[in-house]
Amino acid sequence: MVVHGGNLHEAAERYEIPYAQWLDLSTGINPHGYPVPPVPADAWRRLPDEGDDFAACATRYYRAPDASHVLPVAGSQAAIRTLPALLPRATVGIAPLTYSEYAPAFARAGHHVVPLDVRWENLPDALTHVVVVNPNNPTAAHLSAEKLLHWHAQSRARGGTLLVDEAFADTRPAASLAASTHLDGLIVLRSPGKFFGLAGVRAGFVLGAPALLDTLRRTLGAWTVSGPARHAVKAAFADEAWQQHMRVRLDGESARLVDLLRAQGFDTHSTALFAWTDDARAVALHEALARRGVWTRLFTSSGSVRFGLPASDAEWTRFAESLRAAMQAIDTARAG
């Protein structure tokens, strides 16, 4: 199994701190989740009606060409696990440090996975498919639409596909490639779980060419998104006032998180929903915070750590105090 954030039961067992006493900053999920209105009884009783306007709501929110280019799925995870088998087997470029489900999924489907260097202007001749998480999870690196479309043109000329995962793109909607998904060979994955804080509903969207989406629909089968999930996401997509307010709030809280880390000497990179550092002390900081009941996301392959946002003033205070105490413990250990 691929390791992810949110594995708080594992932390509680390892460090022998009761589950309820943890401050969980291990995910990039908005801690101020969308206030879902009461779920109608029919949403529980009836099978999901795939003839409803769910895809149309997503089309408007993501600014996709039309509803034929949008397929609702049970979280983008379902698409990540399924799409590689639907693409011609070839060499696929994936960044060494990015969302960790992609490389195993493409390898299982028989593709040859090679490291992608985001600094490339042009793709190597041997590269057919490209996977980009934009902004990247966890490094927060962002590639321009112009560069991605340039890569798409190169990939498509070889019969390949550019897959762009925009799970964290909701805070900067103008930078999305969703409007370009009329182009063959371009797939965009979107998730309401991060920005709207609705990870529990397990809903996501694949944006791309209708022919590919039809194949994916047949592969996944019927009723991929539940009635209650459809109700929650439709309400969130329609609430533009909440979206505008939340983008401003998250920008401010992200800056606050970065300031706290930089005050302790950590160079960070961030999105509106998380901060990341590959400082030489990052692993030690993860361990010291864990011993104080603060759970962060450790990336062992790179010795880096990602921090999500605290949810309340009390949590911000606890994190700031735990961070200072952790750094004192690290400095003391190094001095000794």
C-alpha cells in the first residue's frame, strides 16, 4: 500500500499517544470544510441518478468545454488506478517526488516509468506520456499553462497523453487547463476534497475527450458517486460567495504557516493549503513534533516534510508552541 497523510491511527499506536489528543497536520485538506446543507431523504433512499445535472454543475465550476468532457468518479483515486490501463503502453514521465499513487499505477499497467524533470523545456524523444501534479504535491511547484500545453503538443505528436492532476488548483482557478480539455490527449483530474474540505465524500472528476471518458465510464461501472456525495458537491460548487471568502482566508492562513516555519529558519514552499520543506532538519522536526502529538507528513525518500493548516486559534497556538519546543529539543540534541 502507498503511504498517505491522514494515517493518524498509525501515529497514535507508534508514539503511544491517544488518537483524540493529536493535532493532525498531515494532509493538505482544508480544515474549514464546506458546510453541507441537510441531505434530502431521497439521496439516501434512491440509487444515484446519473441523468441529473451533476456533471453540468462540475462543467460550470471547472469551466470545462461542456458536460460531455466531464466524468464524475468516486474520487480521483479511482481514475488514477484505472486510466493507465486505458492508455497505450509506453514510456511515461513522472516527477520523482509527487503524488505517490501515479508511478505504481502506471507500472502495474505495463508502462515504463522514468523521472520527469520539470525544468525541461522540451520532452525527451523517448517520452510518450506525461503526468504532472499542478501545483505539485508535496513540493508546491507550479508549471504554467503555456508550458503544459507545449508538452501536450509534443506528447500528442507521439500518440501520447498529458495527464494533469489539479487536486490543489481550486485556489487559483484561472491557472487550470480544464477549459482546454477539448484537446485530444489531454486529461485533467479535479477533486473537491481538498479546497472544499470534502475528502470524505469520495467524489472527483475526470475531464477529457468524450471517447476516453466513455471507455472509463464503462470500465468503472454505474453509480460511482453516491447520492449524498452528489448533493454535497453540487451545493459547494454553487456557493460562489463561500468560495471567494475561502480563497482569501486560505491565502492568509498559508502565509501565517510559512511565517511560523521561516521564523525557525526553515526555507519553505507552499500552496494555499500546505507548506513543504526539505531542510536538513526536516526529518528531525517531524519526529520531534510527533513526540508532542503533532502529526505531519514525512516523505522518507527525500527527507522532506509537508504541513497542513491548523483548524482553529487553539490549534494554531498549539502548533506554534510545539514547533518552538521541538526546535529547542533538536538544537539541544545537536549541541550535545
